[in-house]
Amino acid sequence: MDQKRNEELFNQGIVISIDKPYRMSSFGALAHIRYLVSRRLGVKRVKMGHAGTLDPLATGVLLLCTGKATKEIDRLQASTKEYVAGLQLGATTASYDREHTVNYTYPTKHITRQLVEDTLKQFVGDIMQVPPEFSACKVDGKRAYLLMRKGKDVQLKAKPLHIDEIELLDFDSEKKTLSIRVVCGKGTYIRALARDIGQALGSGAFLTSLRRTRVGEYRVEEAVGFDDFPQWLDEFMD
């Protein structure tokens, strides 16, 4: 494929599914991929956006839309998503994940696999969820996480959302850890879900790992590995 046709293809718009690495922001991943594509095309800057932020500590499907495909971002963000999450019971952190250290600990002797399975059922269907204070939600026009980092008090309101499925994949009764698969709609914070599951169990919980395995029809098994992208790009543009 010649250079001019390649440029036109990216301008007309394609959706690229990449597997975002651990400890990289979604914007950082987008910026790197955009740089590689722009350099390969020999242009200053390719128009590109992502359809749904992943936290730096999360991995998995991140959809990047180029050119006119950026008009599809809202539709893709509204797609059903699937995650595999790891939770540690008996403790909490300020961010509900491993970004912050443990701030409180709780008893866990009463927690059994059966109790976990019964509790998870409470979160399937239409529920209300308060977003994490360390999130990009806006309070009076400012990002909540920026206010939190300045020591400001942040009060967020509960929002309605829908969870299609929660499946218990693994439960370690000694370490009090569990792994769950979650299929959910737009606006679901898995960190907040971990917090709420911990509260429902009568023992705190926080997220230890998170992998987005699907966005709509885009599955992680078919996503381009971040480090493999240059090779994928060469093959795509040949």
C-alpha cells in the first residue's frame, strides 16, 4: 500500500485495539501509538482518540480511533465491557486499589466462599454506585482526583449503572483473596465495585489487579501487544 493511500486510510478512520501495559496511562499509550503512526506516515500528527480510559494499574483492551473513526468513540464507550479483577479482602486503601497503601484493616474469619458467592449476586442488575474520589469525575468543574491530591474534601453522588454478570473465578480462603469476572455497562468503576463488595461482606476490600478483556466485540485475545505495535504497523501498511 503506498504512502498516500495509507494516510487516507488513517484519515478515513480505523479502530485499533491494543493491550495496554501495566503502569501506563491511557493517554500515555495513545500518545506513543499516535507518534509511531504519525512518524510512519510522515505527517506531523494523526488525529486519534481513545474510547474509554483504563487506570495505569489496569491492563487490557484500549481502543484507539483514528481520523473520522473518532466519531465512533461515544458509541464504543457505551459498549458492554468485560473485566477480570483481583480483590484483597480485610483491608482498604484510599483509592480502592494498590495505588495507595492500606489505611484500615478488618476481620475476615467470617468470610467463606459461599458468603462471597451470595454477596456477589447483590451486585448483578441495575445498581447505584458512588464513583471513587480518586477518579476523573468532575466536582464544580474540577477533576476529583486533583482535589483529593490537594487535600480537599470530595463528595460524589451515586450514579445508576448496570452489571450483566459477576462470576467468581477463584477464592483463597487462607489469604482471603478472590478473582472475579465482571460484565458491565458504561460508567462502572471496578475499584468502587471492590469497595462495595468489601463493605457488603462486612470486611473491607481493595483491587489488586484489573484486566479489561473485552469492549463490545473487541477481545483482548485479538488486541495488538503494545510492544508489538511497530511490527503490526509495518505489516498493516505494506
